[in-house]
Amino acid sequence: MKYFELLDSFRQYDCEETALIFLLTEICKISRSELYLKLNDEIDDEKLIELNKAIKMHVFDLIPVQYIMGYTYFYGLKFMVNKNVLIPRFDTEVVVDEVIKASSNYKHVRIIDVGTGSGCIAIATKVNNPDANITAIDISKEALKVARENAKMNNVEINFIQNDLLTNIKGEFDIIVSNPPYIDTEEDVMSLVSDNEPHLALYSPEAGLYHYRKILEQSKMLLSKTGVIIFEIAYNKRDEMIELVKKYYSKYEIIKDLNNNDRIMIIR
């Protein structure tokens, strides 16, 4: 089978073509640009067998392609992922942009990433700001195993701690960053996500605001005088987040992502 024939066959499946192209390029070890130069080339038989097996797992068994491969890419870096951590999303790269931008305001910046999961925010920040002192915490022991492996793979040192949010954390931080669970427990979520990704990292009580509230409460004793809190927020919870934040801090701004959705909340 030729590459163009395989691409044509993707139309029969009820799923995102980009996911199937991810499998194709990763299994065949070619880039997207190389793929379109090879359209008339024959696909190696062994690669085709492996690819068809992976496509079946995604299309019929509804397993995310990142879990099938065991890794994904985020902020230009490679990250291991499994069912113990959320799959890093492209939208979250805007969070890293804002953390890096904010960190430039401090000579010796101290950052804590709350609910680090795969470690994508902390690691991408450290790669782009090697002098940053970064602590990353997560309640999940299994998630921290993945995060530590990702830090090692990307050649950065981060202080990982198993902890429930900011409870009993000591010290002072210039930036508190978090992409916490924010899906309402009553909210409908596509099965590809809800059946695979860890519920501990997806769902939050109090209409999806519980983890934000706890972090805001606990941050009072940890945030430096010139410090900032950077949250990823749900695109549809802007008003609720503003009302919540006003109970703890007076200065805030909301930044949109590349799809023009409310995505980042910066609190001072």
C-alpha cells in the first residue's frame, strides 16, 4: 500500500484525521513534510501491520493515540504519557508562555507547579529558563513517576513532591502555576477522554471550582509580595472564576488562547 492510499482510507473512520496522521508519522518515523514527499512510495509491510493495529486500537477500542504510542509532544519537547497522567494539550502551551514571561521579572525566580501530572508545564518552563527554581507537586504517586522520567528525558532537574495541593508546603514562591482538575462532576465528557484519562486529574467538585478555591486559600501564605498565580481555566467558566478570585485577590486578568477562548487567568 502507498502512503496516499492509506491517507485516503482514513476518511472511512469517524475520528480526527490528525490523530491517525500522528500514528502514521510516528510509526513510520517520518515528519509531516516527509509524508507528503513520500505519497507515492510503498509503506514497509512491517510498519503497515503495526500501523493498522494501532489504528484499530484508536478507532474501535477508543484509546487515545498518545497512550498507544506512550508519548506525545508539548512545547517542542517529547513527553512520556500513560493512563496515570493527562495528555498534555496544545492549549496549555499558552500557560507555559505566560509562566516564562512572568519569570523574566525575577532575578532568582521560584516557581511551584500544582498538580504537575506529566510534568509538562514545569519541564517546559525549566528547559526555557534553566535558572528557575521549580518545585512540582502532585497527589498521585504514579503521576510523579511519569513526571520524573520526563524530567530525566528532557535533562532538567525539578523538585518533585507528592502532596495534596499546597497543604503543608513551606517556603515562598514568585509564581504559583496550576492546570488543576476543572470539569464539573456532572458535565458530559467525550468517552475518549473520560474512559481513558485519570478522573483524579479531570473532575473537580463545586461545579469544577474546588481545586481553584483550595489553591487560592492556601496561596496566601506562600506567594511572595510581587508574586503571581497563573491558572489554566475552562473556557466556559470565566464569570465563575472572576467571582471566586475576587474573594482572595483584587488584581487579575484573563488571556485567550490561540483559538480565542478564555484560557489563562493571571492573579496578582
